[in-house]
Amino acid sequence: MRGGSNTVGNVPKQIRDLLRAKVEDGRFRLAEVDRLRVVSVLVATVISAACGSTGGGGTSANSYAGKTIKLGAILSITGQGNVYGPSSREGMELAVEQINKSGGVNGATILLTVKDDASDKAQSATVAQTMIQSDQDLALLGPTLSNSAVAVHPLAENQHIPILAVSTTGINIVPNCNFPSTVPCRYVFRDSLGEETAIPDNVKSYAADAHPATGVLLVARDDKFSIDGGKIVEATVGQYGITLKKTIGFNKTELDLSSYVTEAVQLNPDVIFITSLGGIPAKIMHEARKQGWQGQFLGGNGFNTATVSKDAGADGADARSASAWYLGNTFPSNTDFVTAFKAANGHDPDQFAAQGYAAIKVLADAARRANLTFSDLTGDRDKLRTAMETVNIQSPLGPFQFTSTHDVKQTVWIIKMDGHGGFTLVHEIKAS
């Protein structure tokens, strides 16, 4: 605070000078001390009011002291999604540890419970129901797979509990989680980059770089994520001069995919598009290279983990995808995250860890501003939902906000596998 001799900031000094002068002059009286004491209290009150306002909605730093914010995460620790779920858990746990060590959320401690849905839709819904009703969680995160989200997200919407999708990128995750209903879902949010953005950006980018003429799509026909990705590929490639020679479907439970790969390779496409989960993209890459095919692999979110890149190895080198995150980004909110994650876990994070970490930061920011009561769970869930809509934070994903439909608004990073278990950056596409 700055000002001249008549500003509030200088009054305490004037009072001290007056006291000192009267004492030295020998004319000090108790009544004057009392009057000066009253003036000092009034001045202190004015100073406190002027300097203590931070625009934070009137929430004091310790307003939640001694309370607990319960969050529940439904993740695929086992099953088909086990190459993604554990990374999400590591990212979430790091964020919770950091927040709690730094004083919590307005003094409240975050308690995160992670439960495995085994990549099974029915089990995912059962876990969610337990978290909503028995565990009395304030908000949910997950589930890992879009195939499970179609059961969990409508449940959360109907029970009026905020849920933040940390890895589900399929169609109709937001805003219409009750598809085919067109009524927007109010409690479902996403911090994972949707395939309706990622796949077209990836195809457009590669088409501009290499001008491919033909492609073949290999798509798993037995899960939502893969089917949605296939639909997006089919709807996109023609816009960029690529003729899709054939779409070849398979079931992800099949152990031997060589016949499907042979069919694709014999069509001699410039590009093989793969939309599938888990270790399947790497299996397809190995088999295609084994058969002598030397073209380009393009994929979706299923590519974006070091586990898949490592499994693909040299056969996956240069395989491209669009990601919500890139390890090598040098802005502080990412470099700090990468350093802390590696210290905590002994290895580099991936996109799924970054999204899990960012999700906890998003919920913590919203909870801090929501003026929670901790006595009215239904009301607090709704307050949190409202606060989530105005989140504006720095995260490993970059500056983070939600769109009006609760989707993520962020930069897209076009990356390619480096052949050694990692990725390198190809292009950066700013959010429109």
C-alpha cells in the first residue's frame, strides 16, 4: 500500500510519534492513551479490510480446517485398460500428496479412494454406485475406458454427483452422456482430449506432411472407444484426399490377429489406421512389419502411453497420434510435474498420469472456491459442479479450462513413437 502523509498506511506512525512526544513532554494522561488505543483499533480494522481482500469469494484460508474432501476414482488397474489405469492412479496420488502437504484445500485434507473396475462395464457401474451412496464421496473420477463410461456417467448424472473423465475420449462422453438423449449432462466433465478433436488433427497433420493417397482401417468391433475411433477415421480421411480402401473389423479378445493384418497389407495402403485398446496396436505393428509393410501407422488415444510405445519398439517408430500432453514441454506447470512424478515413481509420466494429476488439481481448485458446508452432501456436490465450470488453472496439459459443454479446451500435441518406448513432438496445434 502506498500514499502520502494522510493515507491510512501512515496513521500508526503518527500515533506512535504522538505517544512518544507526550511521554517526553511529561503531559501523558490515561484518558489520552484510551483514546489513542481506540483510534489504533479502528485503523487496524481499516488496514485489514483494505489489504486482506484477494477477490477469492470471501473464503478464508482455513475455512475447511479439520475437514475431509472424499474423492473416488474408478480405474482399470487390471483387464484391457491396465496400460492406462495405473498411470492415472500415479498422477492422482501425486497431486493429492502435494496438496495435502501444502495445507490441503482451505485446510481440508483430500482423501482419494481408487478402486479397480477390471475394465468391465458392469463392475465399473457397481463400484460407482458404492462410491456415490455408501462411501459418500463428494466427486468421482474416471472410469478409464469409454466402454465403462456409458454405464457410469449416466449414473453419476442421475445421482447429481460431479464426475471428471480422465481418459475417456469416445463420442458422447460430453455433453450428452445419456445419448441418444439430446439433453446436456450437467454433472459430467472431461479433462481428456476427445477423439473427435484428436483423430482429425492427426490425419490433417500427416496429410499435410506426407500427402498419402490410400489407407486401411483396422478397428476393434467390441468396445465403444475403438468403434467411435473407427467412425471418426471413416468420416475424416476423405477430407484430406485419402481413399479408405477397406475397414477391417476384429474382436479385441482374439489372440491371433495375423489374418486381419495380412488382409490389410495385401491392399498395399500408404497408411494403416488402428483404433483399438491396450496391447493390440503394438501387436498389429509387429505383424505388419514382419510381413514387410513399410507404410505409416496412425492411431488415436490408444497409442498415447509409454507402455504401448515400448511394446511396439522399433516396429512402431514414427507411428503418429494426437495427444493431450507432451513430456518435453518446458512450461513450469509441466516441468515441475515431470520432476516430482519421476522422483515419486522412478519413471517418467505419460499422458494418462498427466490427466489424472490435472484432474485432482481441477477438483481441488473448484472445492476451494465452492464454499462447501460439509454437512449437506447433496448441496456440496452441486456447489462443486458449479465451481468446476469456472476452473482456470495452469496444469501439465497447459492452461486449463472447460468449454461450455464441459469438454477440455487446450493445445493438441501431435507426437510420434521414437522406437525406444518414448515419443517425440511433431506439431503443436493451438486450441481454436
